Amino acid sequence: MSIAIPPAASPPAGLRAVGSAPADPLDSLRLPGLRDDLVLLPAPAGQDGAPGWTIHDPVRNRYFRIGPEAFALIAHWHHANPRAIAAAVADNSLFEPTAQDIMGFYQFLVANNLTVTVDTAFLARQAAARHTGWFWWLVHNYLFFRIPLVRPDRFLSATVGLVAPLYSRGWMGLVLLTAVLAGLLVARQWDAFLHTFQHFFSPEGLALYGVTLLGTKICHELGHAYTAKRFGCRVPTMGVAFLVMWPVLYTDTTDAWRLVSRRQRLAVGAAGMLTELMIAVFATLAWSFLPDGPLRSAAYFLATVSWITTLAINLSPFMRFDGYYLLSDALDVPNLQERAFAMARWKLREWLFGLGMAPPEQMPAARRRILLAYSYVTWVYRLMLFLGIALLVYHVAIKVLGILLFAIEIGWFVARPFLNETKAWWGLRDRFHVNLRTGLTLAGLAAAVGLTLLPVTSTVSVPVVWRASGFATVYAPFPARLEEALVARGQSVVEGEPLFRLTAPDLEGKLRQAELRIAWMQEQIARLTASREQLDRVRAMEEDLAAALAERQGLLDSRNRLVVRAPLSGTVRDMEDALTPGRWIGPKLPLAMVVAPGNGELVGYVGEGDFDRLSLGAGAQFHPDDPLAPRRAAKLRAVDPVAVSVLDVPALASVNGGPVAVEGQAGPQPGQQHGGSGRSALAPVEAVYRITLDVEPAAASTAREGPERVTRGIVRVAGEARSIAERFWRIAASVLIRETGF
């Protein structure tokens, strides 16, 4: 749906021309008349109850809302002279405009080409202002442009009677009853309803999805068109618009502004979404009776995804979709964004500088607060939207074009509004005077500049884990049965001390067989060595004996491994529960962890921007994620000079809930070695450098004990002080160098 309203829809009642012209020229000045093809239509009453009118320009199909004073000026415009018009209006109405008011209204008429003019130079300047080169045309229109496809007005006029039953109360009642019935049927098959979406992932499902989506959107636009036609409006065009190169259908219902009834305009604006909701109701009922397959999936799509996404997008009042025009009609504020933004800019200047200027238009305080809230929320929404679009076009387009479009998006849609407002402030500098608001604003600005330029940030925050400086997890060497647990949790052990004794009956059986085979071979060799004819057989049996002896030795070594020993001196922790004699244990089950004594160490990753700010021996403070855990002092021991290719601390990876963004998934980690933390296949998205810090003893205790378990947190390391501006410049320069390396 599209409704185009010019920014200058209604001149203010007290409009004054900029600079008063001398009296003598106004006495002889004759103003051009209004165009003969303009149409004056009744409009809804204003917020104060005053009557209103709408000027329709049929050439451009644009509408201009005016109030009673402007209507009085038009009624006496045939007098041509500004003073004569002002006098006639004063004699025949309650208004007393001045000649300068007449000139201000004349400027409004001329700016919108509503007068008969022979000033070809002015028309040429207007055409030159509208004409731009192809580059700037692309800059202004590549995010959104329209392509009219059909002129449906004649077709709609011929068929509007066919859809008249859809606007009856009986039809509305049928839709409500169908919605209740469909809801009850779906509730009985809720699990099946949730799993219907899987049929979309077939070629038939995707094709049917596309056809269904197109048909639904066509019905959406026909809902707007038929509703407008039902109220006597003309629908000149329907077509496709491209929003960030994504096609969306549109219907030109600008003619709805000729409707006096606000309720009718609201009906035109809401018709598309109501049409999709009705389709969703009948699709939900159809889903209950259709067999599994693509057709049922299409009904599911219409019943859920289609109308939900439609409402999420079209109900947003922050862009010029259906929700915007619904809000504009509900508030009865034509040109909602232009008028709200003007009010917000005025209020912002008053908050910051206390200029004492009159608001752009008078309105009740409650309505003004609504417009202000709408404006500021819209500004934030658009800032986030344009930043997202900038990133989207950068990643979607080829690299050179992506960089160019990203720069255009940021410069034109984000930076330009700030620069324009700053320019407006400079233009109002004569109105600035010393007051509390200006002083607070200047003080805040100075503080912001100081915080940005002065090197006030002297610490570097690094995500880390606190763990023991040496630890190892012990496992069974192969499937075996636990015979005896020789240690308990919390017990101190020395390196090589037995922890668990295991047995493997299969291993014992193989060892007995090997012993018997060796004994038989030795006996056979002793018997055959007495005969010279059997020497060749002796040599062969000696080779078999050597192999059997080697096999026995391997089995003996495996039996020795069944006594699981401590890989390092430390304390037994995280011991597996229910380690009872006779239990079978696999090689992937961790039996216990042996942690070396000491205060442990902090291991983490610092980003590229802060890497060169750190120096060995710098003091630090560790802040655990657990708010109840105490902080610990630390000292920087080592910083790797080369960025890591994979993270060796999986707890810090984003896939495990950590702060370091990675690509990939954690790999298997059994069989950790002494002092290691396992292996992972987690590749950092950005360059990070591994750092290690020694944790100092707690002030309240002389015990040198590491953490009970791996603890995640943030360590703040004392580093070289840098300003926010310098850090931003370094980051921006590194990104620019990286991204422009074609």
C-alpha cells in the first residue's frame, strides 16, 4: 500500500514570509491564479473541530490538506493582489491575514506547482533540482524503487461487485466460526501441527511454497485495492517494489486521502493484513483434513509463517508500510513522520540549548508527547536498520561494490542526518544565549570529547579461565574391571603412586595361552636340536618363539598398565562416583583428575587491538563470573607473540557459551596429558593471542591451592593507557587494511 503526501501539506496559520517586502511593490504586485484542473474536496475536521479541505492535484495525483484560513485565502484568490486578498478575507471571515501571510501562502502554492505560472526560470530551477546524475540516482533509489506493472482500476470497477459479500457481517461471522473450529481441531493434533514444516525441504514443497507466497501477497494487495474501490477511490497502479533488492508487491491507494471518513481510511490500510488473516483461518481448517505432503505444508505455511511475518513487517509504524498509515490515520496526523520529526528536532534543540523558539505547530500536549516518543523510537530503529542494511549489502555484494555500498549507506543514511542537524544548529547560532541548558550541553560535549580524546582507559579486559597450573585426567587403558580403588577424593598423591587396580580376564586368558605356547615351542626346539635333519624346522620354530615372547611381553606390559598411577604429584579431585569393585570401566570414562598444588594459573585470549598494550609482569585482577566468588590478584607471566589458530581452552569458545567467537565445534578431549587442557577444533573468527597469568596467594590465607574446578571470568590487566579515539582508529585502520586487500 502506498500513500504519498507532500511534506508541506498544510501551511501554519500564522505563516510569515522571510523578510518583509516594501509596501510599494506589494501594492502593484499581481499574483498568478490557481490552476483550473485542481479539485477542492472536503476533508475530515481538524483536531480542534474546525472544518478542513483537501486540494487534489490530478497531474501528480497528490493531495494537500488545508484549514479554514487557507480555504478563505483560496476563496478570495481572484483578487490577485496580496493586500486586496488580505482585505477581502478580513471583510468576509473571522481571519485577519496580512499581506506577508498572503505571500507566505503563495510561496507554498508555488513550491508545489499549484499556480498558473509563466516564470519559466523558476520551473527550470525546479527541474534542475530534481535532475540528478545516474550515480546519485542509484544512491537515492537502490534501496527502494517501484516498477508499475498493471493499471487495475477498470478491472476493479468491473469486479468489485463480486467481492461485495466478503464485506458483509455474515461473512465475518463465518470467518470467526471457522477460526474457532480450526483452533479446536489443531489443538487436538498439536504435535503433528508443529512437525509439518519438514515437507518444505523437498523440491515440490519449495515450489509450492513459492506459489503459495505469491498468491497470498497478491490477495493482500487486492484487499487494499478492492476496499479502496468499494469506497469510491481510484487505484491507478499495482506493481512490484524492490526493498534492498528484495521484491515486494504494492498498490497505489493514494486516492484514499479524498475520503472524509477516517474509519474508511483505516479500513483501506488494514485490508491487506485482514485478508491474509482470513486466508490463514481457512488454511488452518484445511490443514486438519489434508493428508501429509507438500499441500498440507502449504496450508501450514499460510496458517502460521505467512501472516505472522506479514504482521511483523506491515504493522511496523517506523517505515512507510501499512502500520505507518494506520497510525497516521488513527492519530489523524497526515505527514506523520515529517511533522513528528520536525517536532522532535525542535524539542531536542530546546532541551539542549533552551532557544525559546515556538514549536513548528500547535497541538495538545498529549499528542505532542506521542509524536516525540514516536520520533525518537523511529530514529533509533532506523539507525539500527540502516546499519544492518549496510552490513547486508557489504556481505552480499562483491567486495569492491560491497565496500562502496557500505560507505554510501553509512554516509548518506547515518552520517548525513547528523551533519544536517549540526548545520541547522550553526544556522541558529544568533539565537544562542547563555543559560543553564546551553551550559550543561557544552559541559557534556566537552566531557564527551575529553573522554574520547584523552587516554583514560588504562586496563585491558581479557576473558580467561582459572585452572590449576598442572592437572591430568586419568582413564582406564582399555575396557577392564575395577578390582580396587586405592585413593579417595581430596587425597594427596605423588607421581607414580597407584590410584586404581584393574583386571582384564581376557588379557589373563591371552597371557596363559601365550605362556603355554612358549613352553611347547621351547620343548619342541629342545627335541629337534638333536637331529641334524631337523635344523631347518628349528630355525623356523625359533622365529615363532621370538614372536611369541614379544607377544607375551606386550601382554605383560598391558597387565602392568592395569595399575593406573598418578601422572603427577597433586590432589585427587573430580573422582567418578560409584567406583565399586567389580564394575566394568571403558577407556572413555574419566576416573579422576589429579591437580597439581599451587594457586593455579589464568589462561585467556586478548584481542589484536589490545595485544601491544600488555607487558610482562603487569599486575591484574581476576573477576570470576560467579558474583559470590572472591576476586584474586594475578601477574602477567607470558603473552604468545603469534595469534592462535585454534583455541586450546574450549570453555572460552562461543559455541560453549564463552566470549571468544569461533568457527567449528569442540572435538574429542579424552586422554589429556599432564598440564594440558585437551584439544579442540575451534578456530577464532578474529585474531586473538594467548596470555597466561600467575595467581597470587589469597591475602587471608597462606594455603597454596588451585581452583576446585575450571572457573571462567574476566581479568583486568594494567596496560598502556589509550584514548577511545585512538583505539577506534586502530581498529578501523586494521579493518580497512584487511578488507581492501584484494
